[in-house]
Amino acid sequence: MRRRRQRMVLVALILAGVTGATALAIAAIGQNMLYFFSPTQIKAGEAPQAHNFRVGGLVVANSIQRDPDGLTVRFDVTDNLNTVTVAYRGILPDLFREGQGIVARGQLSHEGQFVAEEVLAKHDENYMPPEVHEALQTAESGGRMNAVAEDNP
């Protein structure tokens, strides 16, 4: 009888350990998710405040402004329906230019400006990030787009 009770306690401890590890793994995955929002979704207030997410679209012509420090850049990104201003401090990718499809990772400031930590540009003329392509198509058709989640490596 005593041996059976020890086994039951051992099984209960193992189950509690597995449950705890699963809960921690799910919480870690949830914290590392980066959602993608189009400029239209950001303007509609769907993007989170004080949380990292990604925004993408095309760099608007004549919108690139460089600060005198040479590292801070502001530019507008559009999905051909709405526009969001992006501020980035750092070195932009070599392929960054007006009319370029980009994806930026960062947070929305209280002023409604997107403060980017990273800016990625397409690598050739035929490639556009899938999220940007979908956002542009959705904006052209006047439809609504759902937030897209991606694990943050």
C-alpha cells in the first residue's frame, strides 16, 4: 500500500512538472510573436501600443527625410490606402529606396509614429514580403486584413 502511494505521488509530481513546463513554453512563444499590421490597420487603431509588431508597405516617393546626425531617417510607408510615418535610427539596407517594399519591426509612439528597431527591404525586383503583398492587395480591394503572427527568431 505504501509503495502504491509513493508511485501515485511520483506520477503527480511528473504531471505537475510537465504541466508547468508546457505553460512556460506557451508563455514564451506568446511573448515572441510579432504581428504584422498594414498602415490601414494602424490608422484604424488595431495595432497594439507599447508592444513590438511589424509594419510593411511601399516607401512613399519624396518622403525620406534624414536628420543632420546622418543616422536618423523618417519616411512614410503606404499600402496605397493609408500612410504611416516610420522613424529609424541606424543604417538602412542597401536596397532601401522610394517605391521599395519594406517591412519594419518596432513600436508605435504616442504621437502615432512608428519607431523602428529594424528595417528590411526586398532583395530583388520580383520579390515582395508576403505580408506587404497581401496588405497592398487588401487595400486595393477595399477589404480588411487580419493581423498575421510570426515567431520572432
